[in-house]
Amino acid sequence: MTLREAGISITRSRWMGPVRRMRTSDWTLVGQDGGQSVRCRDDVLFFFSDTLLVRTGGDIAESADAPPVPLLPGMHTMFLANCAGLSRESGIGDALARVRYYSDDRGLPREILPADARERFRKLRFWPEHGISIDGQVYFYYLGIQTIDPDSVWGFRVLGTGLAILDPQTGICERVRHRGDWLFWRNEVDDFHFGVQVLAEEDWIYVFGSMRTGLTSQGLLARVAPDRIRDHDAYQYLASHQPAWTSSAGEAVSLGPASSEYSVGYNHYLEKYTLFYLDEYSKVLHLRVADHIWGPYSEPMALLRIPARAGSELAYLGFEHEPFRRDEGRSVFVTCCQPYFSRTSLLSLTFERRDGQSHGN
């Protein structure tokens, strides 16, 4: 399906480039991955994965084409496998540049999911996925990443997905256990991510995931009652688009093409569910639409190619941010990441329906 066949056109696309670099008197943000956003009362909560900071001192190149990590001898760097923080800015560019990170007693951003001694011995670190606020607490999913080749940028594997609960006031997290283990969902394919997007609809929490075999990723969907979100055995998996649901994850039906990470939400202006994903290798942002949260979703519609930095083999983590939509979703904002500790980049899209009128609620 093309955009025209879907009754959608893009009247404006704007590549806004890297988000303004965040600096304090104690540290400078060099680059990071992630950036999923979750509504949290009056704030937006951002989750980040691998993050590199430089302690006070030294100039950081600002050109988007410059080497992303111009570190000098003697500069003190800090690597965080994960971090998070709140922002109350109305625009996403300012919000990302002014995150109030959960910090340690020195005022430095800290990991919200630190590995314990046994996990560090196993070379584990944890990457946050998406989540949802329930009764003042944020339930979010996270990936367990094991380093298998420390000499390679890509020398890691995903062991599976866990569930954690974050207190947004303090940033303190509790990792929920399933049969005594943090692993709720084990990775039994080439790559498996669960919790890449989480939405509340009526009496259910819907949790999206992805499975990759070879180079091809497919989306999948589960649901759970809010009061049973901690119970692994309470999750139901989409078995058909009628819809029908099953308690067996192995019987889950594919949602069709996606990337390992993607975003889904209901767009009131388009009167459609929108699924945005960034193809890592072609660096092309795609859109799929559906009338229902469970689909079926349309064939991918190519929107635009990300202007990746020279030397970037991939572009990934393409997320649309529902808290920052304008005009009921007529204008949306998408962030994406590139390797080697680049800053998060931002683009905006403005849609037009074929009838030229908004029918949002």
C-alpha cells in the first residue's frame, strides 16, 4: 500500500538533526541510545540505554559529521548501560536537551537498572524498553544484554526480557521476578524483544514485541489485565486478527514487517493506529497503519531515508513520541539513533488526509 492508497500524504518533513547537547557544570553528554517516552502525570519520562558522559573539561565537537567521541587523554568518561529522567518541556527537542536525570549523591546520572555482582561476572547489562504508568508507578520492560566479544561493537546477544517497576519520584526500581529469575521471556530465536511499546486500551494493557530470524524482524502483540501485569502466566498473545488470543507465546501470530524496535499509537487526526519503524540497514523510515490495535496492519509505506552520518553502518531505534504530537497527530516527531555514541537525532512529519480535514476526537 502506498501513502496515496491509504488516503495520506506528507505535506512537510523536516530533518532537525542531532538534539542539542546537554551539559552541566559537572558533565557533558557525548551520546546515547534509546529515548523512549512515557507519559507520567505532568512530566514525560525518558528511558535511555547505552550512554557516554564526559566529566567537566574538554571541548566536544558540535558538527553532526564530526567524530562522535572526540575524547582527549586525561578526560574522564562515564559509561552507563541505562539511565532515565523526567522532563516537562512542551517541545521534544527542548525536552530531550533538558532531561532531569535520576542522579547519584554526586549529582551524576546513574543507572536505574544496575547489574549485581553475579550479573557483572556474566558480563550482563540492561537496556530499558517502553512502559506505562499505573497507579503512580511506571511498569517497564527491559532487555538483558550479554557481552560475548568485548573487542566488537556488535559483540553482544539478547538473553531475554524482564519487567521492572520504577518510582518516578526517586527513580528507584524494583525488578520483578518470575520463578526466582529476572527473565520473564527468554530469547529462543535470533533476536527477541518484548515491551518495545506499551499501550492502555479499555480494560487491557497491550504489549508489543519483535522476533528476528536472519535479517528479518516481525512484530507481535500480547495483552494483560493491569492488575496482573506482574504475572507472567496472565499474558495472552494475539493468535489471529479476528482477534483471538492464546496463552502460548509460541502460537502468537505475526503483525508483519517491523524492526527490532518500533512505536505504535492511535493517531486521532488520521483515525488510524500508526506503526513507525526504521529499517536499520536501508536507513528508511516506514509507516504501517491499521483500524484496530491488533491489526491487520498495512504493508510498509516508505516515508524517507534518514541522513545518517558518514561511517554509520546502521540507523536504528526509530520512535514516534505520542506526548509531543501536535494538532491531534497531524504533526508527529520521530527520534532515531546511530552507532558510536552519537546524539539522538530528531525529525518531524506533517500529514494531510485525502479529504483535507481533521476527524480526530
